[in-house]
Amino acid sequence: MMKTTLSLFSVLLGLAVMTQGVTAEDKTISLFNGKDLAGWKIHGTEKWYVENGELVCESGPDGEYGYLATEEQYKDFELTVEFKQSADGNSGIFFRSSLDGTKISGWQVEVAPPNKNSGGVYESYGRGWLIKPEAEEQKALKYGEWNTMKIRVVGGHVTTWLNDVQMIDLKDEKIGKANGSIALQIHSGGGIKVNWRNLNVKVIGK
């Protein structure tokens, strides 16, 4: 009887050790299921669709701004996403954003052609560019190939990495007060096509 009790205690102790330190911060959520746009909302007339398990944004006949925003809001998080610029590639990843039609408030991590500040942070309908990466860091972009962008937002502290190269590190009081959705952008002008995959967010502090 004593041996059985000790064995059960050992199992329970082992489980406690295994789960110790596992918090909501460690939980990674997939934002894209590879099949459809469940969990997202389209804003505008530009094209958003799924092809070969990838999320595709493409200019429509209007050639205007378009957005695909999460239905959920994410305040403090670490987002990783892969993108490939098939044509032009002028796009972006918004955080703590809200939309009224295609007018967006929030902050954009730039996704753009070479030497156009990919990984920098831009405030739409506000202060404009808050920070741009240095020219040397911008060489990390592999145009026409798959790239990995990582965005970490905690309070008013924003850090971005492109293909494991840190692009910017920003602290901003206004960002720290905001909350909202994650949104992908397709820029106006037409002729743009970007493929996305492996959109994963790790929520911090819940």
C-alpha cells in the first residue's frame, strides 16, 4: 500500500513540475487555418482569398486600400508571420487597430519592396513614420521569396525582426494606451500581390 501511495505521489509531483511555469503567455494561437478566412473580416473591395493553403491579398479592379482584420483584439502579444511578395509587395501588418470602412487607426509594421522600410512603424492618419530601420537592416528582406516577420508589442514597447534581424525598437506612450485588432493591408495603386502563411500569435499577460 505504501509503495502504491508513493508511486501516485511521484506521478502527481512530476505533473506539477511539468506544468509549473506554463501560463497564458506560452499559448500560441494560429490566426489562419489554411482553409478559409474564419476569424477575419474583409474591409474594402480588394481581393483576399485562400490558395494552396496560403492566404493571398491581391489588388482588385478599384486599386484602393484593403484590409483583412482579426475579429479578436490583441493588446500585448508576439506575432510571427511569413510573407512572399509576388508582385510589388506594398503591404503591411497593423496592430492595435480599428477600422471604419477602409479608414484605419493604429500602427503599421511596413511590408514593402526593397529599401522601402520593411519592419518600420507607421501611424496611419496621425504622426506618420515613427521609426524606420537603418539601410543595413533593410538588406534582410528577400524580395520574391518567403520572409519571416516577428512583431512583439508589450505596453508601449514595439520591437520587430525580419528574418531574425532586429529592424526597430520603439517605445511610445500613445501606443501603450491603445488596443485593437491585428490587420493585414494591401496598399492602393493596384498591381499588388502578397502571399501569407503561418500567422501565429502568442498572447502575453493574460
